Amino acid sequence: MTPASIYWLQQILNALQLGSIYALIALGYSLVYGVLTMINFAHGDVFMVGAFVCFLAATVAGLSFVPTLLLTMAATAGLGVVIERLAYKPLRAAPRVSAIITALGVGLFLENLTLAFYPYPQHVPPLLQNVIWRVGGLALSSLQLIIISLSLALMLVLDYVVQHTAVGMAMRAISWDKTFVPLMGVPVNLIISITFAIGAGLAGAAGTMYSLAYPVIDPYMGIMVGWKAFIAAVVGGIGTIRGAMIGAFILGGVEIMVVAFLPSTYRDLVVFSLLLALIVIRPHGILGAPRVQKV
């Protein structure tokens, strides 16, 4: 392979790693919006909590990678249910702006609660041995391959659940018509709680993987990562599972390529410009479509 092709392949691997993490977070935004047509702006901070749960599991409990991942996903899933029941459920009939303000308040609460215990950045110890293989000059990291493959596996499982299970059918029914679905025997409150649990659990998995790839974490790390995952969901078509995945990999590729060819200070400028351009050209995203309601 030529040096140019090796360089491009290396950047593609980096983009897949970053896009995989963004995709797991973006799926939570899409799930909640698809069911409740609500943007959960606290979702980025749930990702941050997942990173700190990973830190505690590794440093205090001394757990290995798989127990840490499962514990983190379970903890953030429980946190997602608690947030939904205490903060969002009382506001379902309220104006949409009330839920948005509440979501921002929940995010600030999680940030400052974490800040009270960990006012300084923390370093997550390695949970996996990172082995580097050289293939024709291309550096293949075992950590990269684990993050990409595990993220893709979780995405495929979620897609199967939404498309081919009773829970997924109930989610899609609620997103279509919340008024008549309860008359058909669908437990709306339970399905909404399950939706929040799944989305928050995926954010916890993203927090664990992010902590392994970029091991320095802090209470404010969820702000920018959460916003970028939200951009990925909008780019792909918020409310669609596959759209969120496509948007996340596009965003990861754009970020990596910008850093590869331009100064890193241009990265966020290009990312947010991409969102603005797409909203103008295609307001509903790549796979999104306007909701048509018959009267």
C-alpha cells in the first residue's frame, strides 16, 4: 500500500471509532424523540455519568472490562428511568418548552452533583490491553476494533428490538398515535420507561468506551459530546434509528478529516456549519421525513 492509502485507511479507522461512540449516544436522542417527540437535552450528561460509573467500577471495585460495561449500562439505564419518572412524566401534557427547560435543568444537576465529588479531571485506568498490529504499514489497535465491533453489535441489537419485537412495535405505535394506543392495551408508561432505559444504557456503554479511548474524564465532558451526538441524530433524521447511526458516522468522519487536513480549531466550526447547511437543504435529515397527520 502507498503511504497515502495507509494514511486514508488510518483516518477511516479513527472516524469509525469516534462515529461508533457518537452513534450510541445519538440513538438515545432518536429513541426518546421518536416516542415522545421530545429532545432529552440531559442525555449528554447521562453519558458523562456513565464515564464516571466506569471510573468507579475500575478504581474502587477493581472490575474488569465486561463487568464494568454491564454495570455502567445498568446504572445509566436506571438513571434514565428515574429521570423520566421524576422530571419528564409530570410534564407530558405541559407545553413542550417546559420539558426542554427541565431537561436542561436535569443536565445541570448531574454536572454539578458530579462536580461536587470530582472537581478535577480523573484518569480511567486501562481495562483492556491495547495490542497494536501492523498490517502493511497500517496500525490496527485492538481497542479500536473492540469499540467499533461492540458498538455495531449494540446498534444491530437495538435495530432488531425496534423492528421485530413487541416492545419495538409498541414504541412505534406510541410514536404514531399516543391517544389511541392505550385503548389497544399497550402499557404506555412502561414502554416509555423502557425507551429511556435503553437510550440511557446505550449512553452508558458509550461512556465506558469513550473512557477507554480517551481516558481523561471530567464533569463537563457530556456537554460538547452530547451536542455533537444530537447533531448526528438531526443529520441522519432524528426519530429514526438507522438515520442516527448514519449521521453519527458522517459526523465522526467529518471531525477526523477536518483535524487531519486543517487546524483542530476548525473542527467544531465545520461540524456546526454542517448542521446549519443540512437544516437549510434537508430540514428532516437524511432518512427523516415530515410527519403527516390526517384530520
